[in-house]
Amino acid sequence: MRSGLHRHPVCDGLLSSPWYFRPAVALSPSILVLLLGEGMSVLKREPPLLHREGPLNDPELLLTPPLPILSIDKIFSLPGHAPTGHSSSSSAEPTTRGRWSFIDCFLRLSEQFMVVGLLQRLSEKLPRVVHRLSEMMKPQVVFVLGGPGAGKGTQCERIVKNYSYTHLSAGDLLREERSRTGSEFGQLIDTYIKEGKIAMEETMKSDEKKFRFLIDGFPRNQDNLQGWNNVMDGKADVKFVLFFDCSSEVCIDRCLERGKSSGRTDDNRESLEKRIQTYLQSTRPIIEQYEQQGKVHKIDASRSVDEVFADVKNILENQG
Ligand SMILES: Nc1ncnc2c1ncn2[C@H]1C[C@H](O)[C@@H](COP(=O)(O)OP(=O)(O)O)O1
């Protein structure tokens, strides 16, 4: 397996490229050697950058929160979004030698070697730095919740334009699956969407291995939350929840307006009333649970898109 990776042109390029090992990427040699399966023996070697003087090259400093979260996108230059709601960068062929190629290479490697698991195992035996490394490599998740029409999608679109997040919209993923020819879940999803109920959390599993995610419209009920906890416990960190709060009337008005052009079968008054009920009964308690953990940032979503986004920006910039 290892020799196969060494033959990968992008990895070869990176390993021999002084460009890559320059400034703000002092951690990359360690990460790469770990990824390349050289494990503990290589850790004993001294990657030269880690031993140069200056704050950027101090591994302790680099690994100290909140820097890891900020530095992940600098180190890996993660793509800001996946065009259709699915993360696609890991499947794209690397085309250039450079940051995108490295992402590709890295994501492939991370999937192949289950990096977080490897680092976690190593961290049981190795010092604090490795433990922090494993923490740093976990996907960072921001849940985006609020009533239908609160503006979740609109704000997520802005976030991915301005920050390095992959946007996964539970609703979009479900709608996509529903319209896929031959989907065995199509009918079920259709009924769930029209009735304002929520489809199963299993639909989210396939996108679990990336770094910074905005997960929009999930978890919407206790089953979703439990499913998330079962599947993702220890594998991802929920950093916080962005809660777009506005009245049911505002939500309904916006969705009816959206329905004039969206073609969404659920943007009609009857569906909306059910969805609002489901939201109040099932999703609000989830938000409250996160509130008790001090993880909720509540935003008054009844204001203009710009005003709401100004709050979002503040939160993201203060939280990394
Ligand atoms: N702050 C805001 N003020 C006015 N209209 C808004 C708004 N945010 C979003 N909209 C519009 C855009 C859409 O047509 C509709 C629903 O927005 P959305 O982002 O699709 O909501 P959600 O994803 O929460 O269902 O309302």
C-alpha cells in the first residue's frame, strides 16, 4: 500500500517540493509521514521546520486551539464548497501540482488510511502533540438550523463563498436522491418531505470524511441526533449551531414567495403548516439541547439578508 502511494505523482511532487514545506505549513511533514504510514518510527525523526525558531514553527503553538481550526484551511486550502451539495473534491482527478492537487491527494489518503483513527491510536502512546494532531484532523461541523424559510440555504451560500466550508444541505440531498431514477427511497422521501417529516439520518453517512462542514437542516429530531451521535461520535466535532430564528409567519411568507419559482412541492401553505409544526415539535428541542451545552449562536433571521450575514460573519470570525 505504501509503495503505491509513493508512486502517486502528486504525493511524490509534494514530498520533494520545498514549496510545500514552506512557512505556515510547519505541521505538514508530520502529517504526511503519518499519512504515508511511516508512523512512529518517522515521528522520532526531526522534521526540520518544526525545529526552526519563531512562532510559526513552534508545534505547540500551531496546535493550540483555536489556531488549528483556522490553520486547517490554510494548510490544506480546502475547497469552499461542493457544487451540488455533495462533496466532490475527493473524487476529482488531480489536475495541477499545487494546492488542489494536494487536497485531492490528502483526501484520498485520509480515506484510505482513516487518518483520524490512526492518529487516535498513536495518540494513546505518543505525547500531547500527536493527540492534538488527531483532534485537529477531525472534521469540524457547524449545524445550521431554523424553521423552513428562515434563510438557512441563503446564508450557507454566502458562507461558502466567503469561508472554507463544505455545505451539505439535508434537504437538497434528500431531494436529489428522490429525483434520482431508480432510487429505492424516492417514494419514501417524497412522502416524508410532503408531510414535513424527516428522512433517516443514514442518508448523511457517506459525507462524513472531510474537514469543515456546514450541515444545513440537520439534525432535525431526536432520531437524527441519535443517529449522528452513533455514527460520528469521536469522528467529528460539532463546533456550534447556527440557529436562524424567526417567526412562523415570516417563514411561511418567505417559503410561499420562494414557491413561486422554486418548483418545490413542499412550498405550499398546507405543507408549510405541517413543516412548521414538525420544526416546533421536533427541531426546537434539539436546538435547546445544544443550547444547554452552550453551543448555540442564535441569530435574528427576520432582518435583511445582509444584516443576518453580518451576524454570521461575526460569529464565524470569532469562533474560527
Ligand atoms: N433575510 C431574508 N430576508 C428576506 N428574504 C429572505 C431572507 N433570507 C432568505 N430569504 C428568501 C430566499 C428564499 O426565497 C426564501 C427562503 O430562504 P432559504 O434560504 O431557502 O430558507 P431555508 O433554507 O431556511 O428554507 O426566503
